[in-house]
Amino acid sequence: MTESTGELTLESSLDRETIDRYELIVTASDHGQPSLTATTTVSSLVVVVVVVVLVVVVVVVVVVVVVVVVVVVVVVVVLVVVVAVVVVVVVVLVVVVVVGYSDSIRRKR
């Protein structure tokens, strides 16, 4: 164990096919007076559950990101369509005004 970080390293790899369950007994103590100590056991089953939970969390995050991207794309498409409709309406109004103005000028002559 690295004392400054608490990182644990193994001298050899763990083989679940050879040994189906590993237990890690962790003991922590402080340098106080009196020194306090706590011990717990971490089994490989806990590690598997943690990994499964992490995978589920990653999948949920990916799904949420995909949904957000789809929503953003839909919003952008809707905005583009709205802008296109507004442009068409403005062009039609300009044409109507210009044609109407031209007709009124012709009638006055």
C-alpha cells in the first residue's frame, strides 16, 4: 500500500476461475492518543455489485445524453422551420404591398 495515497497494488493478478471469492480486510487507525482503529471486510461480491452499479449509471448517463441531443436537434429543426415560414410570410407580404402599391400608382394615372 502506498502510504501517501492509500493505493493498493497486487503482486500477482486475481483469477476468479481459480478462486471464486476474495476478501480484503481493511484496518484503519489514526495517530491520536489513544489511537482509534476500525476494521472492515470487502468481498469480491461487493466489487462486482459496485461495477454493475457503475455500468448502469454509465448507461443511464449515455441514454440521457442521447435524449438531450435528440431534443436539441428537434428544437433546432423546429426553429429552422419557423424561421423559414416567417421568411415566406414576410416575402409574401412584401410582394402584396409592392403589387398593391404598383396598382394604386397605375390607377392614379
